[in-house]
Amino acid sequence: DAGSSVEEMEFNWDEYLEDTGATAAPHGSFKHVDTSLQNGFAPGMKLEVAVKSDQNTYWVATIITTCGQLLLLRYDGYGEDRKADFWCDILTADLHPIGWCEQNKKILKVPEGIKDKIPDQEEFLQRVLRGAYSAPANLLEGLHRGKNPLDLIAPGSRLELQNIRDSLEAWIVSVVENVGGRLKLRYEGLEDSDKFDQWLFYLDPFLHQVGWAAQHGYSLQPPSAIRSLRSETDWQEILKKVKEEEEESSVPTDLFKDKPVIGVHSFSEGMKLEAVDPVAPFVISPATVLKVFNDKYFMIEMDDLRPERASSQRYVCHINSAGIFPVQWSLKNGLHLSPPPGYPGQDFDWADYLKQCGAEAAPQSCFPSLTSDHGFKENMKLEAVNPADPEEVCIATVTKLKDSYLWLQLEGSKNPIPECIVSVESMNIFPVGWCETNGYQLRPPRKAIVNKQKKIAVVQPEKQILSSRTVHDGLKNQELNSSDSVVINGKYCCPKIYFNHRCFSGPYLNKGRIAELPQSVGPGNCVLVLKEVLTLLINAAYKPSRVLRELQLDEEAAWHGHGETLKAKYKGKSYRATVEVVRTADRVADFCRKTCIKLECCPNLFGPQMVLDKCSENCSVLTKTKYTHYYGKRKNKRIGRPPGGHSNLEVAMKKPNKRRKRRKHFFVHKKKRSSTSVDNTPAGSPQGSGAEEEDDQDESELSHSLAQDRDKRKRKLRTFSFSDDENKPPSPKDIKMEVAEKLQLDSNPLEWSVADVVRFLKSTDCAPLARIFLDQEIDGQALLLLTLPTVQECMDLKLGPAIKLCHHIERVKLAFYQQFAN
């Protein structure tokens, strides 16, 4: 429905992790994803590169590190000296494989900086190039230059796929879609039908380049499931056509160099074991080795004792196949083994079963040793393919771990499914943010949408200005109509809460927005009704974050109620805080009154009593005297709420909350800062619209990273400066310049040293990232070469921080072109 589609669009991993209190599985645990991001170059490779000072000469350089299409190089001869390291872009730099100069009659000449260290050039080159590994020529020249090898698997490319259901025969598949290395494959000859499409990661052991079957002695035959769809002649014609177009649709050979190597197995026919069916990986069941093809492949069949079974679940395995275990593995790990269909009784016993079948158990030596050193932990979040619908990638939670296997609970799948059992080396699991990075739709959690729809209090229609008589008649009718209301006498059932918009709204709440609120909320569950009321009030404020801070729970809260998290959005930033909400109906009136006083408005602005013609507090008359007098006094005297008039107010001075320990995250996200900012502001800080600027100054005293509003103001007003005085007010000239987001540079960024780059970053809101630039020795030239993909891949940043960082890099680039390019 429309509501859920809005939820899908708004799903944000950072918010979700914060809401659930979970952590993301570490990126390093997904080795197949790491492999897919490699660009083919590796530290230690050597190449020939043009010398900067003399473009007609070249010298041998070694790759120190790689960053997307950028290489950090060091001329051979500098040894361990890093001062002359330099970055270059594969697409634009004059780079060549070893031996290119000799073939093309170009000059190899020692750079000036190390001339003294190399008296004999020939002898030196022979020594450093002996046994050296040259950078691949195809990645430095031609169509593949600078490309991620993965991008070469384009739609229309052809591969060979082994039939893992009933034999080892292979058939041609064409790539329909490539999502970060996850390929949607269609059998050749079924161009018009997607019924038999499959999704596989490009490193899958059963996926090969065209020509693999002939090379390894396997026949090219369409799988039995599709063979009947065309005549034998048609299949032969298709095969002939594929061979003619082989060059156009082929995929580079070196793309598969990182595929797992299949080892030799020692299984025999008839052996029993425990297995997970890859098509429905929800339970562990007994299985049998049905057939051994050769020393690498064997077929497993899931045991089924029913005499009337129509078909069997069988699939081809190799020594490293996931989901095969020795007999008794489930018992040893405290897991349930699901008896085969048709087995008498539920108490399965392996010893009886083996005797009954006259079979032997596959020995432990047949199975590879399982590792528990993988980085996954319970409750971690990741993204995983839905085995029941491989088109779907869902949010997954690790619910259990045993050796190198995970039990995953998928959220948001179209049809709910049980927990899935997957190997930690599965190529169907991905790190948090993988879908977003690759432009694929991640299924959002259904739970959040359902809760949003179900856990909502009854909201009455928009109020109109009614006469006293009309209101009285309406209330009378409601009381008589029992079907229109919940049992209000229940202990946890909140009565209707009215918004009395004629009452004084105080310095925080916008009177116009209050008038637009529903006439009332409820009746219903206390927590839900009051949470809805507070949310409406927060959104009716001039500055929602300020109201949220007023309502936040502090250590000395007198309520023993129910803590609820409320959110506020202000100037594009999100804030959240825990607010105390009472649970029982007998305390609702007192709660509403105290909350009104916190917000410095009339105690009757909202509550179970409807104000008809005249407020009992006479607030319309006393607005200037009573409220401004008491609340205004507090701005100067840091005392509690005003005395007199309201007997239930706290008068004692409130102590500031203890500051929470900041989470040791490498990059502190906005949301995490804002939540801390909201929760930790001293309760006695100045209040009221007249003190907004003062508020911001108070917040800034807490900490640089916690000051949301000041942060934003600074980002808008900051000009490029190497000054450490963060709080110096900008001059009008600076403000004028920065409104247009322009950057005025004092020096050419091409000449910046690593220290200059670090200094620049520290003057922005990406200061926590400066350490990476220092460690990676990124100078001005390298900075100007950075792009979003390289920043994400090589600095291991999430999308949000990477985009913010690239925004500042783009500003430097723009300033460079405007000031220095000519």
C-alpha cells in the first residue's frame, strides 16, 4: 500500500541500528564482497611510470597501496623512504607494464632525487626486477584500463553454469543483470522467459567462463528441466550461435582467479550424513550420498521414507559445499535434527536409523574442519538473500551461531519464512549498506510499518471552532454511544486528551499549529495516547528539538512510569530522547498538567478536561503578567519551575544529567550526536524563545561533536581557515561568501602537503576522518583525485559519511578550478 512504500523509501540503516540497539556485522567478514571490490592491482606490483620532472623519461615504480582507480607509487631506489610517494590515476597517468619502455624505444632514467643512490642503473634494474611481478598489461592499456574487473561482466555476457540438480553437465547462461557481482542469469535459448532465471554471485564454484566444460571433459547440455521446451535441433543451433559470438560476449579469464578451488573428497556411495537442503535451508535432516561422479563431485539426496513420494530433493556437492555435516553434529551442538518424512515417531536416533537402513555414517575425516573465527556475533545485522525468493534481499538478524554457521531471521520478506541456516562463507549474505551502494532495493522491515499502523491512538477529526452548546451536545452524545468509546474506567485506559487551543501556548509552542491539531486524542492505552499527544505537541513547536529537550527524562524524574523514545526533526536534523510517560489512567491528569508547566504554557492547554468558554487559570488575562513574570525570572535565576499558583511544580534546582560515555565509533553520525545532545543538556539551562541564541551557546559548552544546532550554523558560515579558533564569529564578508557554499582558498590545493590536507579537514565537520588522510599520506594532488566510490571502498566508510566527505572535496575542486586552474 501507499503507506508501506513511503516506509521503504525512508529506510535508513543508521536509524534502524540505533532504534534496535544492534550492531552491523563487520565488513571484513564478507570475503566475497572484499574480493569483488579489488581492482586487479596489488601492493608490490611494479610498473614503468613517466618521471614528473622529465615527461620524456620513465622509471620503475612499486605499488604501495591501491584506492579504487588510484595507485600510491614509490620510485624504486627510495627504499623505505616515503617522502616521495605519489598518487596517480590509472585513467590519466602515463603508466605501463614492465618491459614497455624497451619495446617502444623509450628511455628509462633514474629520477633526480635518487641519482646519488644508484651509480649503476643497469645493475640496479636487473637486481630489483629479478622475480618481480609486473602490473597486468590489460589493466593499464586498452578497454579494460582503470575499470573494476567486475564491471566487465556486463548484461549480455555469457558464462557456463553447471547443473547442480541432477548431473554435472553445463549449459550456457547469459547475464541479465549484474548487481555488485551478484548476477541474474538466464539459460541461453530462453530469452523470452524468466521462469528459470537464477541469481548467483560471480565467484560461485559452479559458474565458469565459456569453454570450461570442453576443457574439463563435461558435455554442454541444457538441464532436464528446460530440455523439453525446444527440439534437439534448436539446442544445437543455439550452441552454434553462441560459439560464433564467443569473442563478443566473453568475460576476461583473470576475473575468476579468486574463485574457491575445489579440493578432493573421500565420500562413498550410500554414506549417511546430516544436511541442509540449499533450496529450503530451514532444517537439518538426514541425507545419503546417492552418487559419486569423480574425486571432486558427488550427489546428495535428502532422505524421504514415504512410499508415495513423487520426487526427491537432490543436489551436487563438493568437499567445501555448505550445509553438510557428520552424523550426530546436531546432537553435539544442541540442535534439533528433523527426522526424514515418513519416519515413525519424532524421537530420531542415528544408531537405530543406520541399522534399519543398513548404511554407514560418513566418517569425520570426510568433512572439512569448521571455524568459529569469523567476526559474526548474535544480534548482528546484515543483508541476506531470501532463499524462498532470490530476487529479494532482506534485513537479517543473526539469532544463533554454531561453528561456521549462522541462523538468520529475515525481516520484511513478502511471505514470512522460518530462520535460515547459512554458512559464514555464503555468497548470499552481504554487509549493511550493500544494497544501497549497488542501487538494489532492500526489503525494509515489515514490523516497523505494522507497528506504525497498529500502535496508534484514536485521533478525533480536525477541530472546528464550536459553540459551547455544540460541544456539550457532542460530549453528551459520545457518552451515550457506548460503541464509540473504549471502557474508560480500565486502569490502563487513558480518557480523551483535549487540545484547548484558546489557552496560552507559551514560548515554545506555535499557537497557529496548536489550533490545527485534532480536537482530541484517545481514548486508548495510556502509553499510546500520551505518546501520540506529545508527538503532536513536539511537531507544533517553533523549535521541536527544544521541546523534546524539555520533555526528556532525567535522573530525578518523580514519575515511576514508562519511558518512551520520541523523535523530533528540526532544520533537516533528527533528534531523539527518552521521555517519561505514565501508564495508569489515575495519573494522566497530573502528568498533563506537569508537562504543560514544563513547556511554560497554561496548565490546561491539553489534558482530560475540555476548556469551553473560559479557562479556569484565566490565562488569557494573565499571559503577560503571570507567565512572563515567573518564566522570565528563571532565565536569570537558575531555579526550578515557578513557585506560587501551581502547587505541583518542582522548585529545587535540578542537577545536570551525568554525561553518557560516547560510543567509540570511528565516525560519529549526526543521529548519534543529536540523541546525546538531546539527552544530556542540563535541565536548568535557559528556557524560552527569548533565549534561543543563549541555548545554542550553552549546548556548545557540552562538546563540539554534540552541538547540533551550532554545528549546522558553523557549517553554513565556515570559510576555509587553518585557525583552530572554532568559535570565532564569522565576519559579514565570510557569511556572504559561505551562503553560496563557496570556498576561498589561500593556496593552490595541488601544492598542499599531507599536513595541509589534514588541517583543511579538521576545519570541516569531517574532522574525525583526518586521521585516515594522515595514515594514507593523501596530499593535495591525491585529494583532488578522490571520488565517492574510491572513498567508500578504500576508507571503509558508510554512505552518509562518505557523501559528506566528498561534498567538501568537491568544494575544494570547485575552488581550485575557479581560482587556480587558469
